[in-house]
Amino acid sequence: MSRTKAGSPHDPRGSARFNEERATYTVASAQPDLEAGVAAIRETVRTLKPRPGVYRMLDARGDVLYVGKARSLKARVANYTQVKGLTNRLQRMVSQCRAMEIVVTNSEAEALLLEAQLIKRYRPPFNVLLRDDKSFPFILLRADHDFPRIQKHRGARRAKGEYYGPFASAGSVNKTLNALQKLFLLRSCTDSFFSNRDRPCLLYQIKRCSAPCVGRIDEAGYASLVAEAKDFLSGKSSAVQANIEKQMATAAADLDFETAAILRDRLRAATFIQGSQAINAQGVGDADVFALSSKGGQIGVQTFFIRGGQNWGHRAFFPKNTADLAEPEVLADVLLQFYEEVPPPRTILVDRELPEQDLIAEALCEKAGHAVAISIPQRGTRRRLMEQASRNAVEALERRLAESGTKAKIYREMAEFLELEEPPRRIEIYDNSHIQGDKALGAMVVAGPEGFEKGQYRKFNIREAATNDDFGMMREVMSRRFRKLAESGRDEEGNAASPGSGKKGHEAIWPDLLLIDGGKGQVSSVMSVLEDLGVADSVPVIGIAKGPHHGREGREVFHFPDGREKTLPVNSPLLFHLQTLRDEVHRYAIGAHRAKRSRAITASPLDEIPGIGPSRKRALLLHFGTAGKVRAAALDDLKRAPGISDSVARTIYDFYHAGG
């Protein structure tokens, strides 16, 4: 039996070109069962056709287990019913499968792009995954003003202008941007700041802006600087430098030493940018270089970003879920997920042949709107560049393994010191923040062997606890965190056991350790809530409190629910790590509290009136002067305010005069 789920939470919102035919089949059993999984897949195969598309395997909760693409959906999905030919990893996946969703596409290349998009969105546990970091920064040279602005940019590229990047980090783009401002004297201020100047700002004084805001350079002269900046960023740096040298020599010959000094400083900025390129990539043009290294069951991928023959940084990736997969297949998956957000250059250099390499190039070409070539360099500059990337990949992976070994040792020591059954995989750390009870909130941060999971952080606005009652605030936070989780129970994988929630955030995951910023009182408050919910034995709870000297000597005291206390040596690596966890939740709580307080400062009582948006609020304040006068105004006075209709005036009056 099949049914169409038009409002499914797993509905892809990618491109209108994809023709989605979604069929979901359920099986009664909710426990991992290979026969039940095969039965669900066979039911799906019965309705499939030999067409290209993407398939998603779902578990009993509706969470996505795996996303795959196929040239022929019928043939590819049918392979999963041949259990004996599957690896152990795929057998585990099939045993958890309870439903499938199908998206039919126009071509295999479209399926490949959609597959990468869905993997990034759902992060399935059986797909190769890149760590979900922030987007890469770009340099944006805007084109929506007579005097274009140069700036750093992240996120969606909606603004009109030229984008140059990606850069490997915010640090690398900031250094380049600072040098570019010295080199081309382009403005970096906002349009509103630009339009309200009557004298040059400090950037003009330190020779990092040509001050077009006050007419120190005309539109034609500024356009010339913009053209030079575009040439430089596009790889024509030698021509730009030669032109500046020529202008400097002319100024010196005319005894215009002030202009010559300015041009000299610009030339030094150009030299700085080129001198900071640790990698010689002259003649390569626009290219990304990918090299893979493997050791100890882990894989590292090193990427160099080359634009216009200039090195704009490098980044190491350590994909997850790579067991039982061939290295070329892992590298192919990394490429597709990487270019889900980053525009592909015309040249992609790899250190090995990829499966379906021509198909990947075709898909990236379709995404970029220009030709994309994937090749293995054999000689010359490109080969030397690849060798350098390979060396960096090996070194980055060795550093990662060394760090992982140290972190694993710390987590083993943590389990022993805190008397846990095994090293924790998910640690939740809690803290409260308020000023005399005002704007109180609780904060939760999440950490594991791979570091902080910032996508899992959560803030709790305190609604019920009394002001200045830290213990009551902690009880409220714990109650809201664990109430629903306690009702669902816990499965073997540490997730909420009740099916159908479809959630993958903190609501559906049990922690392995609760670390509370506080002493006996906070621990007792947490335990009272967990006991009321009947899960006191399900989650270990430890309090970390500053010692008698407020932690200045590293004398933190660790409080256990039974009243025992422990300390660690002041030079213990485990103590440093636990302090880092505590400091992170403290930082997050303070930052969230400050943001909440800042919003409250700019808030107005008018914000609470239904139907009063920014425009009407502005009109009321301009007409009456203050929110208090709006409150005291008669109904007829409200009707006379500009932009306020009779019905809106009645709404405002009734809001303040409920009895009238």
C-alpha cells in the first residue's frame, strides 16, 4: 500500500526542475530488523521505473538514514534487497530502513546535485559528511553605487557586484582586504555613513581610503582605482604593479614627492599580498586543488584555493562516516558537498581518478554556468602544486590523529574521574545568566570528542522561576529539557525511543553527562527534577564549582549527587578541558543575556499591541511624542493620527482600556 505525503518534513526545496514522486511504505516492526528493511525496500521497488533520481531511506522515526542517486532508480534500489552482496555497513542501514522517499529528476547530473543538497540538509548517518562549518568568506566589490564599496562577505550572494573567493578563513580574507584598501584606496564604509560625511574619516588620514565621500577624488578617478582592483583580483597583478611603478616614476620626475610616496605605499601593499602567497601558483588561473590522505582508519582532504594565480588559503577537511568506502568515492562525495555552497572554478585538480568523474564535471558545469574540468596534474606547476597539497594533507591528518589520541585519553580519564561507565559521547553543560533576576535565561552547550556542537546549543528564557532564584531557574531549565525526553524513553543508540518525532536535535538525544556550572545547590535542584521525571538513574550529573579562591588557582571542586566532592591537580589536562567546557557555557550564557538585554532597551510598549508594526509605531510616536501619551490618548485623538484607521485606533484604545 502506498500513499503520497505532500506535506512531508523531508520535502526537498531545491529546484523546480525536479519532478518529485514520493511514496512511503511502512512496516509494523520498529526495531532494527533486516527482513523488515528488505520488505520496505521491495515494496518501493515495485513502483519504480528505470529513470534517474534520488532516493532517501528513512528509519522508524522518519529520520533520513541515507541519500543516494541513481541512473536507474529501479535497478539501484533493487540492489539493496540482495543482502548477501552488501557490506556490514549497508546491512545495518537496510535493517533500520522502514520507508523510502523518491525524487525523479530529468538527468543523472541533476540527481547528483540534488543528492549533495539533501546530504547537506539532512546529514544522514550513513553518508560521507563534511563537518558543518561556517560558510567560506569572499571579498565583494559592489556595483550598486557610483563609488563602489569593497567588503568581506559571507552567505547568500544577493548583492550586485563582483565576488572574489573563497578564502580559507576570516583571517586570510581580512589580511588581504586590509592590503587591498592600502593598494587601491577603495572605501569600506556603509552607504549611510558615506552619505552623511562632511569631512574625511580616519581611514583617509592613514592612507587606506581616497575619501570619495567628501570629493577628494572624482568619479572617474575612483572608477580607475576600481578597474585596477578588478584586474588585480582577476590575476593581472603584474600589469597593475607595472602601472603603479610607472606612475611613481613620473611623480618623482615631476618633483611631486607626496604623490610618489602614496604610490610607493600602494606598491608595498601589492608586494605584501604577493609575498604572503606561500604557494607558487603562477599560470594556474582559477583552480581548486584536492589531495587525500588516509591513516588509522581516518581520512583527511587538503584543499588549496587558487584564484587568478594567487593562493587565497587552504583548508583541511576530515569527512565522517568513511568506513568501508573506497578513497576515490570519499573524495568524490567531498567535492560534491563542498561545491554545494561554493561556486566551482573552471579547473579542479585532484590527486586520483574519481568514480563518475565526467558526470561530476557535467553536474558542476551545470551548477556554475561555465565549463568545469576535473583533472590529475602530471607535470609542471600544477604537478608541484599537487605534491605540496599532498604533503599538507599527510601532515594535517597526522596532527588530527595526534589531537584525537590526546582527546581520547582525556575522555577516558574523564570517565574514570567522574565514575562514568564509558567515555561520554555527548556532554551537555548548563548555566544561568541574569542581573538581579532581570532578563534571566538558561543556556545549554553541547560537546563531544570532536569538539563543541554549536548547532545543538540552546537558550531557555526563564518564564516561571522567581527572580534571583538560581536553583528555581535550573529546575525550570531541566524540566523543559527532559520532560518530553523522559516520556519517550531511550533506545540502544541513545536517542528518544518513541518513533515518529522526526527530530534530530537535542529533543531526541539523551546526553551521556550533565555538567552543571554550580555547586551542591545546583546539583540538588537538577536531581530533584530528574527524580520527579523518573530518569535520575539515566543521566550522570556533575557540578563544577569554583574553589575557595574563585578558581584563580585552578581549584575547581566537582560535586557528585551523593554529596561527595573531588578535585584535580592544578596542572591536570583533564582539569583544563573541563574548565574549557565550563567557560564555553558561561560565555554563551553571558552573550545571550546581553543580546536579550539590548533588545529590551530598544523595545517599546507599542510592540505588544497586535497589528502595530514598525510603520504604525513610528507614526504614533511622531504624532504623540511618547508611548505614554499614546496610552493616555482618547479614542478620537488616536483616530486623528496619520496612518491610523478607525479600526486600528479602536484596537489600540481597547488594548490600554480593557474595561472600556
